Amino acid sequence: MYALTPARCNLPPLRRAPCRQAASTTTTSTTITTTQNPAALGRRAAANPDYDSLRSTWQHRAWTAAGTAAVLSSLSASASLAASDGASYAPLVVSAVAAYSLADLATGVYHWLVDNYGSPSTAVFGAQIAAFQGHHRVPATITHRDPCNNLHALACAAAFLLPPTDLALSAAHAPASAHAFAATFAACVVLSQQSHAWAHESRRRLPPAVLALQAAGVLVSRAQHGRHHRPPYDTNYCIVSGMWNGVLDQYRVFEALEMVIFFRTGIRPRSWDETQAEWREEDVVDAATAGDDADSS
Ligand SMILES: [Zn+2]
Ligand SMILES: [Zn+2]
């Protein structure tokens, strides 16, 4: 084994405050506009001063619908192409499984990037960076979000990127399995925020089917993702199934990339300097979820 981070090599730490400050005030890309009486919003809402920002707006629903339509259109193109060719559906299934696996890796890379680099003022990704920083400060908040509120950002990306991808594949006369790969990859990336939310949810609130899928490793487990929210806050970034977390962490892939970036640019990832002990997830689990998190430690 080898130690890569300068902090562990006794290089002096460099404190950067802006993102942490942003995390204390921003938990989502949505503007916080609490106007209702928290006492009237029920126990879970009362525990959340940012309650209104966790609800879905019509824009959230519209983007989620657009992303869903793009995925369904791509899947339809794949199925109709396979039917017209009279080909076996086996390659489609193989492509879908491969896409599901690579989507887990992709979410890990993206999560690592927004956790560690950029700021809320970064172009395009600033809102996502702020949201992930806010998530680290108050992890359980994600379980209070409405589904479209939670999924709309990635659904928006799918709505923009998947149709031109399908057009390019069609223009290149790509096989049906290529469309199946694109559609499944997009669907898994969009839904990664749902599997992420489930990884923070209390066992008693999760449907039995979700618990079974988490136990089987089909969805990232609460125990595995819980380790991402424990010091040193630099492991287990993948949030679809978590199948890549073991190898990425064992071989310190992200740590090696951080060193390459640091020695080439001088930019330090936030995980070296800006994590805080109070980010530990068990400290922010509300009273309703406390006491049943034996598998998340
Ligand atoms: Zn994170
Ligand atoms: Zn999380």
C-alpha cells in the first residue's frame, strides 16, 4: 500500500474557505424560499428549515419528464431496430448490463470531481458543486427531496444529450445494442440520485424491494455509501450499484488522479483540507431515523 496525498506526506495543508461557506448556505441549486409555517409541515418538514427548496416545481417535473421521454425514445429505437433486423435480443441485454456497470463508474468519477474541484461559481457545474457540498454538510436532506426535485438536473442532461446521441448512432447505422447501451446508461445516471437517496434513507422507510436490491448489490447499499460520509470523506464515490467502489478505493485511483492534478496544476482537492468532523452522517440523522442504522456504520 502507498500513501499519496500530500496531507499524508506531511506537506502543509492549504485552507480554502469559499466552498465550505457555500455549503453552509446552499443545499440545492434551487433558491430557498421558506414561506410556510414549519409546524404545519409535519415532523420531517419541521426538521428541515429548507423545506420549500426540497419540493418539486413544475420546471423540475418538466425536465424529469423530458429526460424520461428521451430514455424511452431511445429504448424504443433500440427495440424497433432489433425487431426490424430480426436479430436476437441477447446483445441488447448484454449492452444494457454493460451500461448499468459503466454508469456506476461514471457517477463515481463525476461525484469525485464535483466533491473536490470547482466552486458554486464554476460555469455549468456550479449548482451541482454547491448541491454536493450542501449534501455533505447535511446528508439526510436528500431523503426529504421530492423525486423530481432530486432527479431533474441529471434528467435535463439526458434530455439534451441522449437525442443527438441517438441521431448520431442512427446516422452511423449502429446496431440496436448501441441504442440500448445509450438509453440504459442515461437512465442509470439519472436514477443514480434516487439510489443515492435510498442509500441515506432509514431501513424502516424503504420498500422491501429496494432493501432486497441493496442487499443484492444491485443498488448501492446504505452501509457502503455511509462510508463516503465518514472520514476521510474520499472513498465510495459511485452511487448506482457501488460495484466499482471496491477496486477504485483499493487501488486509490482517485487519490492518484488528485496527485496528478496537484503536481500539474497546484490545485488541491477539497478532501485533503476541507472536510469537517461534524459531516459524519450519524450526527445529522433525524430522530425518526436514529437507532436503525446498524448497517450504515
Ligand atoms: Zn460526496
Ligand atoms: Zn450521500
